[in-house]
Amino acid sequence: MSDPVLSVQNLTTAFRSREGWREVIRGINFEVKAGETVAIVGESGSGKSVTALSAMRLLPRDKTRSTGRILLEGRDLLTLPEAEMRKVRGGRIGMIFQEPMTSLNPVLTIGNQLAEALVLHRDMSWREAEAEALTLMERVRIPSAKSRLHEYPHKFSGGMRQRVMIAMALACRPRLLIADEPTTALDVTIQAEILSLISELQRESEMGVLFITHDMGVVAEVADRTVVMFRGDMVETGETSRLFAAPGQPYTRALLASIPRLGTMNGAAGPRRFPQVDPRTGTASEGREMPLPPAGTAPVVSVSNLSIRFDLPQGRVHAVEDVSFDLHPGETLALVGESGCGKSTTGRAIMRLTTPSAGEIRIDGRDIARARSSELRTMRRSAQMIFQDPFASLNPRISVGDAILEPILTHGLLPKAAARLRVAELLDQVGLSPEMAGRYPHEFSGGQRQRVSIARAMALEPKFIVADEAVSALDVSVKAQVSNLLMDLQASRGLAFLFISHDMSVVERISHRVAVMHFGEIVEIGPRAAIFGNAQHPYTRRLIAAVPVPDPALRGTRSAAPPQEPRSPLRPLDYVAPKRLYREVAPGHFVMAETSA
Amino acid sequence: MTDTTNFLAAPRLLLRNRAALLGAVILAIVVLAALLAPLIAPYAPNKLSIVNKLQPPSASHLFGTDEFGRDILSRAIFAGRVSLLVSLGVVALSTVLGVILGVAAGYFRALDAPISRLLDAMMSFPDILLAIALVAALGPSVATVIIALGITYAPRLARIVRGSTLVLREMPYIEAAITLGLPTWRVLTRHLLLNLASPVLVQATFVFASAMLAEASLSFLGVGVSTDMPTWGTMLASGREYMNSAPWLMIFPGLAIVFSVLSLQLLGDGLRDLVDPRLTKER
């Protein structure tokens, strides 16, 4: 094959700290050839983004120092003057980032923003640039590109905006495309579309792609070769298929073993703990199967005909429409769906962080949908919530011990001395040392903070917990550990979970039953095995099929549907939602009957 | 359940933060001088001596004398009493009012519109005009000046507090506090207020400086603190006539204002870091 487009040789980058220079990545070596995709994969803090930013020389110069060589088509970027480097960025190297929602200027039209790059970098006139912008939008398969050229970014969904960003990156026909977590903020079905778009474009233009991600499923899907990084070191590198089939290093084995995979639950009736991975050897022991909830119990939560609507100046959003389900003691019901489907709003309504527009929410038989604040306070002893963002769900100014102590004292559950002992006990239960009680949230890692949140939720000895994307923001290995903790707590205290998640592979492991939400409605609900093994509704099937499979051998077995702009959730004020009928496929497995609408 | 560790670490942290330390030292000197005025002032502040009028700084009158021959150093020391009292009083009052109104508007949706419109109405008056109207209604004295200026500056703080509260209210840790069944007052006092500390401190130092100057304007217009009590503002205002011939009439009270405002700003920055546990630990 030809010379590499990008060749990184012995790259070491150090950040300046008060103690002096601290190396963040050490001795990185890899190449990207034309038409090839190389993935850098690793958990947070592994240095994968620093590697890409070093290559683009986008790190602040007074605080960082890079040594080694970064050859782009033979030229060493580290020695290039800044003026030359500016031409390389956006010219020879294109870049796309994680956050498509904030990377476009909201007051300029899409066409204008695309054309601007062309006028600046390729010396085109505005008229030529506009024509070229249209070609680019068609290349990234934006439907009815011609009419959308003059629209503003707010009319574009996240997936479409990421297409625009890709079009911008491609504007100057780069030899190398650096994609830093380009699909992490997108829904799985959109992710699948964007990934196939990137590989199509790559085939068309023979450019090299450097793909940075934490998701081994995405790696398996797109990468020819893979670089595994861990705490600033390159652990292993090689052909993706070889790496997945026969990982050489313990860390790679551990990483691969801890990925939640779809379809590993065949035959199991209850949820199953994630395998425990020994980080030194990388060997995994299959997780124990967890018990089924006791039969014949009264539900702890019973939601019937719940509707939540938000009025906006432009119309009304039917965020949740006629949703009903029961949750029994010791059971995990997963509420799955893509962003905006109403799953979080449903969870928040059960906690009464949002007031329902219609319907009933019975907790222990009492309707709390319209309860007053004094009644709510009693309700909140049985119902607790764990939030997604471990960095925002703890008050930065209160020590974790005090955060757990506070609910115990305000509800008068225990006298102060006994309450302190209880805090120690709770910390111990979630796998933290009781001595950590005096520390502040910023001194903990993301996984540890999530454990603190769990301990805080457990402090009131609730009957059920709403876990809103509770493990979604965590690294794979930590995700498995925290999920296991939740399952253990359920087994030991008979807790019920409403597990809200978009991550189908975690849901498959952790839940007893699954409810699939789409546009505010439950389209299918049933036992986990039935949903994953015998999905009836087309949306459920699409959702499951879109999950990236961490197995390079299965690549390309899926066909991508043509991209569509999702339906607007806005309805006119007088809109009345049609009454839905459900068909019972098997005992407990209900599917929304398809209507003509 | 208090953050005792924070406050135990405070003196050490203050020592490390040189700017804040400097601010604390200057403020301490100014406050001490004001408190001990009768002991340290070389002359009585209102002692007239027409023969010595408009003397430039000298050994007997370090800061010179004014148009009635009064010792400017002594007057500046005594003036600190009223000026500091008024400014600190205004800061305290406007902060309390501003935080109450701002939190109420930001946290309780139903109160937002009425409170915000009230604040808009108050801010639509020029500051000084509103203060004059209030003093005129209440009659001039130290207390009424504090009340008038405190009310005048409260909307500035309320606006900022409301904005921060709107953001904080949506933070998961505030929602977590609600779902833990904590009473609303506790959510507000323990979880919200602590996190409002930095914007409030910054704005409060700003109000301190504004109040000192506004008090001078009120005195100049004859609706300030009673005329026989010197304040830095009134000294500045009356020295204006002699700006060209005897600049020391303005320079020294002016410097007193500059140093006390500067010291409070430096200290405010340090305090803001102090109430943030993320910055309290070593390194």
C-alpha cells in the first residue's frame, strides 16, 4: 500500500502542572493509510483525545509540550510554523467533534456556514461556494438539500447537524478526517446512519480516518486497525479483527470482556450480573443469575393512563401519552427508547419532579399524581431516584457523608449518633470506605460518585428507585460494576427499579421486563426475553438492530435505511391523541396495534 | 453538619492567597482607624481654625487643612465611621433583600412575573433619583440613607440571584434534594444558598463601592447624612470647589474610598474561593 497519510512516531505530550511537566501520553506510535480507518479506543483519561489534539496542535502552547514526530504526508506537523499549521487544519485534516448541537452558529443559515469555509479555504466566489455547498450537502445525504440550504441550524436534528459538520470537514477535500466521538451524543439509530455515511465517504474519497471512541461496538463496526490506550500508554495495536479475536494484553482482554453485549442472555430467565473481570489477567468469570421477583405481590408503583404535555408558544408537546404499567417488588422494569421519547419525563413524573397532565400514579395504593407537598414528603421515603450525571447530582459544597446523613436526619429516622453509623454502613454497602464520608464530591471519580448517589438514595430505605440513565455516563468497566451493585441491592433488599436507559445491552442484562417508548407512547412491553427474542413492533426491532455489535466479523451485515428528519413532537393545541389498542402476543407481552395514522 | 473543615482551613488559605490577605490587612486598618478615631485623630474633626485655612500637607497637618482650616487627616479618620457604616449597611440590606427576592423569583415560578416586574420598575428609575425620593420621604439620617440605598441597590442583586437560581434549580443535586423529601426551606438554605455565594459576593463588593459614592451624591444634594458629620463623600464633594488651588482636599478622602473599595474587592475574591471546597484542599 502507499505511504501513510498520517504517521505518529514516539509521540509524548506533557501538561504543565505546579510540580512541573507531567506526561499525559507516552510513546504513541501508529499510522493511518489512505482509505483506512484507525480507531483509538480507551476509557476516560486514557489520553485518546489528547493524542488527536496533539496531532492537530490544538492544545494550548504555553501549557503543553509534545515531542516525537507527527508526519502528515511526510511533513512533520510539530515543527511547522503556526501559519502553515492553520492551512493544514481544515485543509489537509478535517475534524468532527462530539457535540453537534452547539457546533453550528444559530444565527447563520447552514448554506452560509458551509460556503464560508469554501470561500476562505478554497478561494471560491460566494456564488461558486453556494453551489459547492449544495453538492456537499447532497454528498452527506441530507434529504431535499436544495431547500434546506437556506434554513437555520435549529431546524436540523442532532443527526442532521452532525451530517452538516461532516460536510464542513469534507469541504476542503482533506486527506485525513479526525472524528472525536462523533456519534456519542446521538441515538443508536442515528449513530448507525452516521457511521455508514463516514465509511461510504471514505470509500469515495480514499481519505484516512482517525476515529476516537470509547465504544468497542463502534470500533468493531468501523475500524480496520485499532489502537488501545490506557492511562496515557499505548497498550496494544493491531488489526481490529485480530484484536477482537485474540487480544494479546490483559487490559485489552479486560476491556473486551466488560463490554455489555446484546444476545448473551439466551436461556436465562432472570437478570444476570456482569462478568467479573480480573484486571491483571483479563480473564472473566460469567456473572451469577439473579432471582426473579416473588410472584403474587401487589405492585409498588402502578401507573395508569399517564399523560404529560408541555405548552410552548408554537404548539403543544405530548411528551408522555396514555402510558400505563405496574412495577412489582424485587422487579426491574426497563424503560427504553431514544432521546425525546418521554422515558425520563415518565420517571420524573413518578418522582413528582414534573406534574402529570392526566392519569394516576399509585405508590403503595395512594395516588400521588395530584398529592400535596406534605403527602409527597411521606411518598419520598418509599420512592427514590438516581440521576445520570454523577458530576452534577451531588452538591459540590457538601461532604458526601453529610449528603447521605441529611435525609436520615430530616426525616427523623435515627438520632444523630446512630445516623452516622448508618452512613458508614451505607458507604460500605455500595463498596466505598466509610472513612471517605468527610470528603467532597470533587475528590471522587465518576463511578464512585454514582455509588455515593446510590448510598444517598438507599438512606431512606425506599421500596423502589427510579434510575434515570444511572450507568450511561460511566466507563464500560465501571458501568458493569455499578450495574452489578444495583442488582445485588435488589436481591438483598427486594428493591424495585424503574431502569430508564437508551443502552439496550445493559438493559438486556439488568431487567426482568422491558417497556419500549416511542414518541411518548409505550409501543411494546413485556418480559425481557420476549422483547429481545421476539420483538413484534417495527420500532423495537429497529432499536435492537441499530445497537453496534462488538464483533468485527459481523460487520456490514446490516443495511442502513435512508436518513429521515424525525417527526416533530409539536402538535396543535386542539390535537387529541388517538386511542391506542394493544394486542397480547403472549402472557404479559403487549404490542401496540398498528394504526393507519 | 456544618462545613467546619472549611473554616478551619480558612486562615491558612487566606495566608496563601496574597491578594486576599492584602485586602484583609487594608480593610482592618481602615476599620480600626474608624473605630479608634477619637484616640488617633490629631485634632477634633470639626475644630475650625480660619487662620490655617487651605494649608497644604505639612508636619502639623499631614493631609493639609480645608477651607475652614479643619485638619483633613482627622476629618478623614472620623469620616470613615459614617462612610463605612453606610456602605456596609447598604451591602447588608441590599444583599438580604436581593437574595430573598431573587431566590423567590427564581425558584417559585408563580412569583417570578410579579417580582421581576417590580424589579424592572425599580431599575427604571435612575439610582440616585430613587434614593432621593426615599430619603425625602423618610427624612435624612444614617439609618434612612442606608434604607434608601439598600432598597435602591437590591434589584441589582436580585437580578443576578434570580438568574443563578434559575440555573441551579435545574441541577440534579437540587432535584435530588427534593426527591429526598427535604423541606423546601432546607433545599433553599442548605443546597441553593451556598452555591449562590460566588455571584452574590462579587456583586456585593460592587454595591459597596457604589454605595460609598452614592452617599456622597446624596450629601452633595443635601439629602444625605446630617451635615455636621463628615463622610468621605461629603469631603470629596465640598473639596471640588478648590480642586485647582488645593487638590489635597479631594485627594485624601478619594484615596480613602479607593483603598477601602479595593481592599473589599480583594477580600471578596478570596472569600469566594474560600466557600468553594474544590479550592480549599491543599494544591
